Amino acid sequence: MVLIIFIINIIYVTFFTVRMILTLKGYRYIAAGVSVIEIIVYVLGLGLVLDNLNEIQNLIAYAVGYGCGVIIGTKIEEKMALGYITVNVITADVDRRLPRILRDEGYGVTDWSANGLEGNRSAIQILTPRRYELKLYAKIKEVDPKAFIISYEPKAIHGGFWVKSVRRGNLFR
């Protein structure tokens, strides 16, 4: 019984986590489908715990399964890598070598001159699908190991040549 409750809760919370992330990323119809499975599993697991509430090991299995489900759900979401990220880079590379290299690799890059505490800098903004995030960081660090990097997820994207390339499927070919 303990193992069954543990496994059921891992499955439930994994679905819960993935569904929540899908909802936040705007995949509402897929999230709705996932939620149907999630609730069926949830009711089964909770029913088993409530039917045997006097057994403390069932409650512990439920709680530990919940924690494991969160970890597994976030790992699955990392592998799915939905959406896009925007990466801002500040570099001392004022000859603009890094933007050229990144553009040649297919990234959407906007760059401009900036001034920092220690003098002239180049500021770069890069838009990329999340699945290329780690590859992008590796390339930036390869060209400039001292680059200052900040990333975030944009809420909406509109316009620009890069968005058209993504829609046509021409990115990174």
C-alpha cells in the first residue's frame, strides 16, 4: 500500500507540475488534457490515504511522493524546453566580434555601444528558443569568458526578421 501511494503521488505531482508550466507558457488546451489525467490520479491516491488515515506510513509515502513528483515534473519541463529566452550580455568586446559569431550561428542578436564602470562595453540582446539556451551560454563563454550574462523569459514576442524565420522553420539550419 505504501509503495502504491508513493508511486501514485509521484505521477500526480509530475502531471501537476507539467500542467502548471504548460498553463503558464500558454499551452492551455494541452494543459487541460493533462489535468484530466492529473485529477484521476489525484483522487485515487488521496482516496487511498484517506481510507487508511490511521497508518502514518501512508501519509509519509504521500508526502515523499509529492516531493519526488515536483523534482521529476521540473526535469521533464527542462527537457521539453518550451518557449523562448532573452539573454542580455555585457562584454568588453567592443570590436563586435561576439554579435557576428552569434548571428552566423542563427541567433537573433541586437547590439549597441554601452558604457560601464571600467569604460566602453558592448551590450548584446539575444532571443533564442529555450532548447538552445545552454549551447548559447557555452558559445558566449567560449568567445568571452568574462562576459556578464543575464537571461529571462519574454512574455510576448512580436515582429522582427527573427520571428519570421522561426515561423518558417529556418532557424539554426
